[in-house]
Amino acid sequence: MEPTVKGSHTPPTSLASALQAAQQHSHYLRNLLAGRPEIAPWLDAHAARALGVEQMKDFLDGETASGASSASGAGDDDHLKRALRGLRQRVMATLVVRDIGGLATLAEVVESMTLLAEVSTNRALDFHHRQLREQFGEPLDSHGQPQRLLVIGMGKLGGRELNVSSDVDYIFIYPEDGQTGGDGRRIDNYDFFQRLGKRLISTLGELTADGQVFRVDMRLRPNGDSGPLVCSLDSLEHYLITQGREWERYAWIKARVLNQGENLQPAWVVALQNICRPFVFRKYLDFGAINAMRDLHAQIRREVARKDMAEHIKLGPGGIREIEFIAQVFQLIRGGRDPLLQVRPTLQVLALLAERRLLPADNEHELAAAYDFLRRLEHRLQYVNDAQTHRLPNTEEERQKIATAMAFANWKEFLLVLETHRSIVSRCFEEVFSEPEEGTHPLLGVWEEAITGDEALERLSSLGFRQPKAMLERLHSFRQSSRYMQLAASNRERLDALGPRLVDAAAATNHPDATWQRGLDFLETISRRGAYLALLQQYPQALTHLAELIGSSSWAADYLNRHPILLDELLDSKIFDVKTDWQEFRDELQLRLAQHLDDTEREMDILREVHHAQVLHFLAQDIAGLHSVEHLADRLSQLADIMVQTTLDLCWRLLRNRHPHPEQAPRFAVVAYGKLGGKELGFASDLDLIYLHDDPAEGAGEVYARLGQRMSTWMSSRTSAGMLFEVDLRLRPNGDAGMLVSTISAFRDYQLQKAWAWEHQALTRARFCAGDPAVGEQFEALRIEILRQPRELIKLREEVLSMRQRMLDEHGSRSEEDFDIKHDRGGLIDVEFIVQYLILGHAHAHAELCGNLGNIALLGIAAELGLIPAELADPARDAYREFRRLQHVLRLNANRRARVERASLSRQIAAVRALWEGVFDAP
């Protein structure tokens, strides 16, 4: 959909009216029709609808047939030049009429011009390749296969956004060095393709009596005007790696091979993409691109000022180039991690940025409207004399002509809307590219150790730091470290700008000293990553969010130190959105994975990156107090379920052809135990899993064993993006000595005949979490069957008490003062054992106890059933809830053992002990 702007679009008219309006506007069209009367019938036949590629080719075919003179029937170069120029005249005439007459959209105009360039380029290229082949033979590769020149369209041509009087930017690449083959004179491939490139430029760009097709600009090639006209793929790769500059990354974003067809091998295009994409789109977020593009824009503005081009609608303030810069800087920053941003058209990029909330929706609409307005204005300026101009006219007559063509009553009204658009573009540009705060920070002297001693201590103390001496010692150690001293100058400059701001940000938190220490550790971690330093420097709010997170949680600080790539998430406006759209999450995950089919390493990294980013969102929400422990655990568990299912899908894709029936979905299920099974997952929890299948096909068991092994490896391997999950498979039948994957029937036999009581206790919290739902239903039916087996209560009681004592001996605190929230008497495990005992002892009579509802809910059900007194159940439920909350808080600050002073929880401990004694009649 094209943006609409009030007063900027000419209302559609009849073809006759459109032709009249177009001639009144365009000197070029009037002169063309006067000098080329044969074009008028063309307009009558074609101007009523948008031009297509077939119409252009048909015209050239007709011209070629009428002027064929060579033995090959291809005609001579002069005839080709006339035919191509005749086509351009007809396309231009059609566009002037349709655009000025309100019959064409902007999209139609730029597409028609792009098609003209493509058709002209391919027709001339094929003609001259044949001519040179007849003279020197076919250029061959090392295997004796023919080669073709890759003509790469850059800029607006590459983006299919070509304006009506534009030049075309080319780069010429050939696959590899070698020689031509044949009986005649042989030449090097380089020489062949250089001759071909020169002839192509002449055919399109030479100014003849018929004009020219396109001015050809070759300055974007490696080494510009001083470089060779053509280069091989190997030469291009060497250049980009060793000499490629930041502005060239910007230039290559829209690069596109124009002559893709039957004569062009797809492998050549793939090889070109494999060279260019890593150069343009970096693997990690590249916020350093902001500075590079800011510098490039500053150069353009200096040139604009020098040449008095303030009203230049392309390069001037608020012009077309600023819109393109806004779109492309986000592509450079994020395109490596988000391949969908590697598209070329500007409006498409802006829409994608809004979808991802990287650009406010209002800004996207305003920029799209401004782009539409400015590009239409650009065309109307150029239609007048078919000149590549972007300057507004000076005379009264020409100004009114432009105002009328833009559907305004007068120049003043037009200018008012134009300036509104340009001011909006300038505002949006400044929001993206604004310079970090200038001026000397009041704490810079402390950071640089120019201010020391009592004065430095006093300044830090006045900000609320309690241990200023320790801060200064840590700062001195950091600044004297070899890591700091060996930093690149640009990184040290950024780091020195961030240091004082970190002190300010830490002082604003509840724990300034801890925040400062953790923040400096983090800056040290990223000190060699200029892109991360640039992000924090460009976006002060990211540093504020960082300080809040790490100040509240040492676990968060450690997490970000391990995954600094997550810094970008601190800019995400959705980070505090507690309503997770899981379907949208799945769709985006699948979309990212789809860009890297058959790249196992990248797929594993994407799983980790996506999971880590969502965990950070939950962490930020948790620290902000937006979740209860129970709700947080539910979300973390659902996230884990999705990641396990996705891992299963990816691994099965690699193994399915080993199965006797590869077209069928795997009859395989993943069952979660423990924290994931009970939906009580924490930030650092591992996953207790078992794998089951119900597939009688011959050899299926072996395939599923490989699947289980592959899944475990995918989840627990440490890649460059870290680890997805620690996976524990010891709860499967016979533990480490058992089969990795069991059949449903084997699992049933084991549970009914060989399983220990503690294994049935573990089963109370098990649930299907991924795989074939039918197998999951079988497991759930089997789980209920096992839980509802009648048991001798005395024997069950003894087994449960024995296991509890064993765990207490292994993990208890053995302290009168300290209390281990999880393991000690009166703690979490006591509540869990009570619930499990009640389920195993009474589920045969009360099926409602089999639900995987969580310990708090199940205690309530047991009280309602009269299995335990309500006056004991309710305080124990409250205690369990408080234990989980406190355990969570402690683990956020790296207290993995979760121990506190026993006296601080005496009431809760007593409540759980009372219920324990009431259930087991034992202390």
C-alpha cells in the first residue's frame, strides 16, 4: 500500500486530459512528440495501462528484426543504440503522461524505470557478448565451462527504485580468471570482460542524436575510478576483506545482479552473496554503523552547504537521502541477525522496522508519506527537461508548474507541505543519529584519576556510595590493566565517555556500590566490542536499564556478562510487556530459523539467542515486580516447552530419512519431570527429561535413540551463543544404565514392576511437554494408572521417610542458626514430600489428586477431601509460597544454596513441621 498525503496526488484523469497536462508540464515531452511523431501512436496504444517487461521486449524485438544486418541476425551496434534509445523515449513519454495525469503510482513509475534499465542492460550485454565470443571465443573457467559477466545494479537500480532521469550505478564482476577458448585469437578472461563492460557502457551511455539510454556511473566499484573496470569474485572478496570501507557497506545493501537468466549460473550469484553479505551484514549487532553513517552524512551536508544546495530535495536537510539513511542504518546494525531486514526497497525496510518496533509506527507512517511526496516531486522536477535535477525552480512560471503537478493551487501551499515533510524527516533523522551528549561530565576527572584523594572520596560519598575507597581502588586497577591499556583508541574513547555515566547510573539505584562494581565488570567484558560500547553511548536509556538490572541481581549481571549480545534487548519497547504472545513468538522463531536451513550451527545459535532474549525480558519484568513467582515460573516453563519442541522438530528434520516412513511425523514424546514438569522452572533450572516412543516400525527405535541423543546434544552443547539448557536424563527407567529412549510399553512395565517409590514420587510432577500429542496422551493415561495403584500406607510411609532422611543427610545445613530453604526440615522438600505421599497413598480413591496442578493447589484439594486438616494445610501453603519467593530472590543474587537465618522464618518452618507431623506422625 502506498502512503497518501493530502494534496500531493493528482486525481486520475482521462488519457486525453493526462496527455494535455503532461505536455503543459514537460518541455521534454513536447519536444519529443514534435520531433518523433511515431511516439504518439505508441502512447495511444500503451499509455492507458502500466508498462510491462513484455511490451519493452516486443518493441526491441521488432526493431531488431527490422534492422538485422549481420549473419547472426543480431544487427549492428548503431542499430541497437537507436532501438534502446527509442525504447527509452517511449517509456519516458508513457511515464510522464501517466504520472502527471494521476494514472500511475510511485511504485509503477520506479518499477517501469527499473525494468527499462534491466531490459536495456540485458539486451546490450547479450549482443556484445555474442560479438566478442565470435572474435575471441567463450571465456572459460578452470573446468572449461563458459562464463558470463555479472552486472550488479547498485543504489536505486538495485533496490528497484530507479527515478526517471537517473543514471545507473554498475559494478562488473566475473566468476574467475582464465582464458577464452576456441580456434581464433585467445585473450584473458579479464580482457574479455573489460572489453564487454566498455561496450555496454558505450551502448547505454553514449550521447547520440537520439540521446542516451542511461548515464553509467562506475565509481562504486572496488578502488573507484582508480580501480580496474571489472574484477573476479576472488579479487572482490580480497578487496572487501582488506580494504572495504564503511560507506561501501552502505552502498552494497541494495546490490543486485541484473542479468540473472538461463546463461547465468546460480552458483555464481550464491558465491557473490557469500562474499558480500558478511561484509555488509555483520554477525553481531553493529551499532558502530551509526557513527560511520553519521560521518558520511556530515560529509554530504558539508558538500551541500559548500554548493549552496539547502533546497536540494535529495541531499539537503529532510531530503530523500536522510530517509534512506534511517532505513539503512538499522539494516547495517541488525541485518546480520535478522535476515528479513536484508531487503532492498526503502519503504519495505521502514515497514519491517515498524513491525519490529525499532521505529515508532507514527514515524514510519510519516517517513513513508514524506518519501512518497519527495520521490514524486523528484520525478516532476526531472520530467520538465529530462534532467537529473533535485533543485526547486526559481522562476514564477516553473514554480507554479511544479505546484500544479503536485496537485496544489499555488506555490505557497505546496511549499508549506514540503517543509512540513522535510521537518518531519529531519526530526526523525536526529532521533536516530543524534550525537551523544557533548561536554565534560562532572565525574570525568574522577574516572580519569585526575581528581584523587579526599576530593574524589567526597564526590563519590555525596552521590550515595558507601565504599568510595574500594571504588577508587577498583577503578585504578582497571585503568592500569593491560586490557585497558591495549584497547583501540576508538574503544578507549568510548569507554572513557561511558565510565562517568556509569557512576551516575549506579548512584541512582538502590545498591550503588554493587551496581558500580558489576557495571565496571561488564564494561571490561565488552571493552573490545566497539559495537556494544557504541550502543551504550548512543542510547543512554540502555545504560540506565543495565544499571537497574545488574544493581538488583548479581545473577542478571553474570547473565549479561555471558551474553552481552543481549544489550540490544534493553532498547526493546516490549521488554516490560507481561502479556507474551506465544504464537507470535513461535512465528518469529520459525521465521528466523527458515533463513538458515541446513546450517546446523546457526540454527543452534538462533535457539539460544531467542531463548536468552526472552529470558532477559522475563528477568527485567521480574525485577520490576511485574510477576509473582508462580506466574514467572509458568512463563519460563512455557518458553522451555517451545524450545524443546523446536529442537525436536529441527533434529527430526535431520534424521527423518533414516526412518522407514520418513513422510510420517515421529511417534515420539518428551516428558518433563521436576521443575519443568511441575511448571516451577526458575531462571537457572536444568531440565529433567525422559524420551518415549510408540512406533512398531522396524528400526524405528534406533532412529528415536539417535533423535534423543541429538536433542540432548543440541540443547546442552555450548556454542558461541552459550548453552540452551542443562539436560538431566537420569530419571529414565534404570537411570544412567537404562535405554536413552523407551517404548511406552517398556516404560509401563518398568513403572509397575521395577520402579522405586521415589520414582513414583517423581512421576507425580511429570507431564508431556513436546512431541506427538498421541504419545503424550498415552503417557498421561499411564501416569494416572500408576499413581492410582493401591499402596500399603505403612510401607509407603517408610519409603518416603527413608528417602527424605537420605536427602537431609546429603544436603541439610547442619546448623542451628542457618536454614536451608529447600533441604532443611520444615522447608520446600518437606512440602513436596507431603504432597507426593498424599497422592501415592490416596489417588486410588481420589482421582482429582492426579492432576499436575502444583503443590499449593494439591494441598488445598487434600484439605477439601479431608485427608489433612485445613488448619494445618493453609499455613503450610502460605509457607511454601513464601519459601519459593525467598528462594527466588536469593538465587537472583547468586545464593544458590538459598540459606537464611532460621529465626527469620520460624513461623513458616513451624507451619510445615506441624503438617509433616500430622501426616507422617513423625518429627
